[in-house]
Amino acid sequence: MQYIPNILFIIALVAGIGYFTLNIRKVIRNIKLGQKVDASDHTSERWANVFRIALGQSKMTVRPISGFLHIIVYVGFIIINIEVLEIIIDGIFGTHRIFSSLGSFYGFLIGSFEILALLVLVSVIVFWIRRNIIKIRRFWKSEMKGWPKSDGNIILYFEMVLMILFLVMNATDVSFQEMNNGNVVSKYVASMFSGTPEGTLHIIERAAWWLHILGILAFLNYLYFSKHLHIMLAFPNVYFGKVVPKGKFKNLESVTNEVKMMMDPNIDPFAAPAEGATEAPSKFGASDVMDLSRIQLLNAYTCTECGRCTDECPANNTGKKLSPRKIMMDTRDRLEEVGKNIDKNGEFKDDGKQLLDDYITREELWACTTCNACVEACPVSIDPLSIIMEMRQYLVMEQSAAPAELNVAMTNIENNGAPWPYNQMDRLNWKDEK
């Protein structure tokens, strides 16, 4: 009978980690549905970005209040979860605070954890107030209704409960309080339980201990269904983020080679392609998630839905339908839909849908000014503009579906060498005007 708690703990631990692993494998599989990308260049710059942006949170602090609070939560969760190692060992072997033998160092660790837990609790409450009472505008855009809105609050409740359980667990641990070593916050919480029988305190402590570890496992598995998957994906996403100048757009190699061939008088345009020559792609641009690159699909899963990109978007700020955040959310939703299709059928079966039109409208795509404000604003190096540009490319090159104004400009460039409707011979007439 004495081993039943240990057995139950091991079952819960294996089930929690197993289910999480299963879902993460799905994420990896879905990302691999995208086109391969060579990201072996600029290695030192990529690692510098990881340390500066992902680890150092440099882009979060552009907005000081939310950035500072986020750093507290970020650091707090990383450091506090070191204690999970002790909980796991205690749970498996039936020990109690196995690291307490470390003496004053253990007290320093637990004391640090408790202070951080309190700071995290305060920060999360402030986040909840900003989101639900102050109602900061970027959290109340049209795409943030329904599940995205609920998800933002659920994760805050998770964090509140986990921090409270941690402090209550320490406060009702009689032996820990008697040690008076590291209980810098929990000793004040313990005063709330003064006069409570020791047996009752033990029950509360055990309940808090179990709920705390089960809550962590639940939180871990909730990540897959939440925008907070970025906790894990932000680091690889920043590593694979754009390292060339933001204004540099990708050219299709096949199109470049075709143009070179057309301009080379020594090449026979009717000759068969040379052996080893680059083949033309089956599709120009992107109309569905499988046409996008693996990095773009990683971007979609990493999106934190913080709305900084949309907040900075000049098109959105002038009332246009475009929201860069929605572009990423729609891409992730479509990718998840494709993944479920594969789960059901063993392979992807055409469902009559695609990212273009069924999720992202043409109006959204053509509202973009390509200013890169969204890319600059993202705290985890997501690039919504690259998806917009590839979908535009598909519309122009595959469907000849550019807006009328753009078609007129392109026709003028073809005929007149400039986007204006003037004959080339008349282009310099302005200099003769008095």
C-alpha cells in the first residue's frame, strides 16, 4: 500500500510526458509538410540572435511595461521549474525534499523560487487586468474573439494557480517551515494557517503537492493547443529567422534563369533543358500551407498572438482588413486542419480547401504595404510578410489575378519601360515645361 502513491505518480508522469511527446511529433510532422529551406548560412549571426532575442528578450523590452513583466514570468517559470526535478525524484522514490540536505544552498534556491513565484503571480495578475479590464486595443481585435480570447485568459489562470499551489505547498509543509531555511515568502502564507492541526496541514500540503505537479503536466500538454507553444518554439524560430536585410525579397531561381536565357543571344530557346539544370517549380508562389517553407510553418506555430505586428501595421491602423497576426493564426489553423486530415486518412486527402480564399482573403493580401513593420515588431522573429508576398506571387503568376491598378502599371512597364502611361519618347517632356 505504501508504494501506491509512487506508482500513481509514475503513471501520471509517463502519461503526461507521453501525450506531450505524441503531440510534439505531430507539430514536427506538420512543419515538415512545408518546402525545405537551406538555413546553413550566417551561423554565428543566428546564434547571436538566439542569445539576444530569444534568451535575452531584447525585442520584448521595446515596450517597457509589458516587456519587464514578461521577463519576470519568463525567468520565474524557468527557474521555479528547477524545483520540479526535486518533486519528480520525491514522487518516484517516496522521499521528501531530497535536496534539503544541501543546507543553506537549498534555502537560497527555495527562497529565490518563492520570491520569483510571488513576482510571477503579481505580473500575471497585471497581465489579466491589462487584457480584461483596461482592454488594451491589440487584445480586442476581430481575430481575438472566441478561442484566442479564452486561450489568453486560460493560460493566465494556469500560471496563477500553479504559483499559489507552490506557495501553499511550502507554507503547509511543517518540517520545511521548522527548518526556517528558504521560506522567505511562504512563512507569511503559513501564518494564514495558524491554529490548523498538523494532520490537516499535512493533507493540505499533499493536496497542493499533487495538484502542483499534475498542474505542471496539464500545462505542458495544454501548450500544444495554445499559442503558448512559443515557450518551446521561440528558440528554433529565432535561430531560423531572417538574417538578410528585411527589404530583400526572395527571387525564384527558375524565373531568374528563364530571364537570363531569354536575354542570352547564344542560347537556343527551343533546346531541351541541359542535364542538371534547375527545373521550373510546379507552382509559382503559395496558395496553401504545403507551398510555404518549413520556416514559415514554424513561424505559424510560434506566433504568440501578442498583436504587436498588427499594432504596428499601417494598413490595419488605417482601417484596412489586413492583420499580420491573423495571417499567422490562419496559417496555423489551416496547417492544423491539414494535420487532422492526415491523422484521419493516413495521408492528405484533398478537402476542397486551401489557405488562400478559405482562410486569407485577397483583400487582406493586397492591403499590405510591404513596409516590414510587422517583421520588425515581432519579439520572436516571425515574418508574416513573406507569406503575404508568396501568396501575392501565386495570384499574379498563376492566376493573373493582380488588382486592376497593378495590371495597368505592369502593362505600362512592359510597353513603355515605366509604370506611367507615357510613350518612351515623351518621358522627358516634363523638362521642357515652363
